[in-house]
Amino acid sequence: MFRPVNDVLARLGWSPAFAAKMPGNASFAPARVASVYAARVDLWTTEGPRLASLRSRALRDAPIEGGIAVGDWVAIGSAGGDEVVVEAILPRRTVFLRQAAGERAEPQAIAANIDRVFVVTGADSDFNLRRVERYLVAIAAGGAEAQILLTKSDLATDLGALLALLEPLGSVIATSAKTGEGMDTFVDRIPPGVTAAVVGSSGVGKSALVNRILGRTAQLEGVVRASDGRGRHTTTKRELFQLPNGGLLIDTPGMRELKPWIPEEQAALDAFDDVAVLASQCRFTNCLHQKEPGCAVRAAAERGGVEAERIASWEKLVAEQAERAPRQATFAAHTAKRQTRSLGALTLRKKPRIKE
């Protein structure tokens, strides 16, 4: 059933592509997830913000990975009176996934239907190039565009040197929530109709950026330890904000560790295209890039064409993906089996009863 795109929905990122994925029930209406709790979600609807409950079958039957996330589009219905319930979760355009904390081989969705993801790293003692690379891998796996925000530029002892390290990885903006440096450029990259997200570890200044853009204290800001430059988890939930210019921005809690969730069929090399090109030139297709003859990766490292640390980071990600692949396959099989059972049960419920 075709559902027109009205102005309110368009400002929230709704499009004809999403409209085409809505269930056929004419009583359902689209809404966007603004924040997620255990069994409830905050929604943005055509009638304003609403708190809604989740039907268990909506989660069970959803064609998504990692559970419902901020930025997801859902179909809502009435549960009686003023109560709203999520009846279905729509397929996503893009997603930022990571492996769930701990040893579980399960994906966790951090943000969905995002056009652009900003990897935030501080220009203070917590600057970590290898961590930025991991975020870029996760973003590439989910299909969004990646950019880098270097925060706390006012604290940098050598800003130019830090930018020189980051610029080979992608587009970089040096910012300072304190002085306002780079903030206009940052906002310009989230125009109306665009949904962006900021991701990074604790203490890098994500919440300070959000508060500066919104012109109010929407997110708590933590204190960074002087000893190691690390911060506390002050942002405790992922939340979608509408910026004064009409753009949409998702703030996320800091992540102590990031294990990118990369589909089994997808290489972990999307953010390491320079190393991947070299690996394709090795004499042996199963080259481990250690002491094998004709290894193009090691040869490039020896002549200074690629940093040894970058190669080591790439190798670690490839090894992690290989180690995780069997568990990912098992998880995917269980998910497919569950959805097949759900589809079968739905078919049985709809089967007409024959009068005797």
C-alpha cells in the first residue's frame, strides 16, 4: 500500500523507499525510534513524541540484526486508548553494528538508517589511531559514510601532526566544543534530511559536541582522568536529536571496546583498502604476510610504504573475523530457523477454516 510522505515524516528521514516497506494494514502508521529501553521505545511520530511498547513478534520477525535500534523505522498501531504499540520493524538502509559485549557471537545494533557516522577521537592523551581504524571498519560493514571528528583541538600540543595521521584514513574535521572551532563545518555536514551519528570511546567529547550544537545541556558531560585521559560513561543511552538546522544526530554512549560485526561474506578490508590491494599482489593467495616469499604486504612495510602498526591492526581484524566466522554462521542459522518458524506460524494463523 502506498503511503504519502508528508512534511513531518520527511523531516524525520522518511522516504518512498521506507513507505514501500510498510505492512499492508491501513491502520498502521510509521514512526521513528528516538531511544530504546528494555521493552519500550521513545518514538517520533506525526503527532509528536510517544512512548510505545514492543510486541514480542515484532522483534522476533524483524528483518534486522542486533535488535531494535535508535533510527529504526517502525509500524505502530493502537493498543487501546492512548497506548501505542510497535507492530513491525522495517528493513534498514544502513546500520552500525558491533559484536555484543562479552564472548557472545551476537550483533548489537548501535544506530540504524544513518547516512553518515562521525568517528570521534580526542586530541588529548586518549588519541588512538588504531581505535579509529576499528570504527571505520564497522561503519564500512554497515553501509554508511564515515568521517572523522578530532575533538578538543584547543588541547592539542601539535594539531597538525594529529591531522596528518588521520587524513589518510578519510575526511577529518578538527573541532573544539569549548572554542567553537570546526563546529559550523560539522553542522554543515548534517543538513536537513540527513541522519548522522557520533561514535567513540568515553571521554572523547561526543556529548560536549551535541550540547554545543543544540545550544542546551541535552547530554551529561563527564570528567576525564588526568592520569590516562579516559572518561566515564556519562551518556547512558543512544538518543536521536533534531538539530536547529533540521538535520538529525544520534549520540551514543562511549564504548570501552569495539569488535566490529562483519558479515561472514564481507571482508574486513573495506577500511584498509591500501593493505588489501597489497595483499592481492602477494605471490600466494593464502599468504600469512609473515615470512612467505613474494609477500607484497611485508615488502611495502620494509620500504616504508605502509606502517607496520597499520598492517598489524589489519591482520588482527582479519584474524578476529576468521575466529568469529563459525559462531556467526551458527547464530545466522539459528536466526533463520526462528524466522522460518515464525513465518510458518503466521501462515497457519491465516489459513481459512473449512466448514464441516
